[in-house]
Amino acid sequence: METIIRKELKFMMDDAIKAKFLKQALEWMVPDEYYESDIYSVYLDTDQFDLMRICEGKPDYRFKPRLRAYAPVLNSDDTLFFELKKKVEGVSCKRRELFTLDSLKDFFRTHESAEPVGREIACVLDRYTPKPVFSLYAHRFSWVWKDDPTLRITIDDTLTGRSTSPGLHRCLKEDRPMLKEGMNILEIKCAGNLPLKLSRLLDKLNIRQASFSKAGSIYASVMEERFHSADRLNASQDCPQRQSEPLRALHLRKNERKLPSCPNF
């Protein structure tokens, strides 16, 4: 069981600005214990994306249930976290519990846990019956501030996502890039105010805080895809003679496909 409370500030920067930022900031930072890592996430939601819709409205309180791993989860004894990522009036609170793949399957079936976080997660499962809806993968570099080890700075130089076959592993044929080429996500995770020299460096390089949600980005792409699929379907229904048999079969399969209630990794 683990609870992490902090502010999370996001910034977008290109490779040139990243190089200038690191040239000076590396004087004040040291590599984190997990300096270079791969981050695998699976977000859970209803078929209608009820939880993402709430989050996109940016109320004072919102949360996202997700699975998180730092290596591909392929075997029954591989470990992962079930997390509730909350935001309360701009402050992030991450509560999570460690599982193996086998114990997670048992938890999805029984919704029983001896841990307070597990019981909180079970309430979410009981109320919303969320399912895996999309995956995100990020390649990350991490540092901590020399004068304040609670302040962490991360840079993601790769971010991909997929809404088909969500799982805690990569699927190169399905993964789609979520960042423009040469762009990076800078995140500063802190419990209090930023150090003055860090604030001055951000201002000097014109690195401005961005309203960017990784999960929100792939959610937007999924909804856009659904919108265009609906348009194509309506057009084919208006002109049924133009709809080929393969298209009818594809539409049928899409309607019949159901995401598993328990992740099948």
C-alpha cells in the first residue's frame, strides 16, 4: 500500500529547449533511483467513458483508475500496481496497491482486499464496473533535486497509446505516437513551491506550464475515431447499395466485441 500526495506540473518542450534546460538544471539535480525507465499504464473506464468525461470537465475532485507497471507484464508472477490517481483542487494524490498478475485476477473476481487502498479500489469496481479501455507507454528519465529529494523532475521523450487490446506491454503494430516528433513532456512533482533558480530557468527558456493530460490525449483520439466511424456508418446506411459485404462484417464485429472485465495480459 502506498499513498503519494504532491503537485504535478506539466510542460511541453522540443529537443532544442530540452538540451538547454538540462545543460543548466543538471547542476542542481541527481539521477533518480530509476533514472531511465519504461512506464506501462492501462486505464479503466466504462464503455461510455464516464470517468474520463468527468475528468475532462476538470471538477475540483476527479480520479482515474489505472494499472501501472515498470516492465512488461507477461507472466502470472509479474508485479504491477492498481492505482487510483486523484486530483483534489489541483493537488494530485496517488493511492496504489501492489499485485501479481494472478492476485490481480483474483481481486477482479472477488473485489476483496485486507488493505484500505484495496477496499477503496473495490468500491470503484463495484460502483462503475470499469474495464481496460486503453494503454499508454512512456520512456522516461528521472531526477531528484539535490537540496530537496522530495522534488522529482521527469522527462518523457516517447509517449504512445492504443485502444485495441489494452495491456501492460507494447504492441508496435497498434501503438500510436501521442507526441509530435522532437517533443518532450517535462513534469515537476513537488510538495511545495518550486526552487527559485528552477523557476527562473523555466522563465528564461520560456517553458510554460501546459494543460496536457496523457490519458486525455488518447481519450480524445478514441472519441474522434468513434465520431468518424459513426459518420461513415451513417453514410453507408444512407446509401446501402454502396456498403460492401466486408464492411458489413467489420461493423458487426465491432459491435459484438466486448472488452474483458479482467485484464487478459
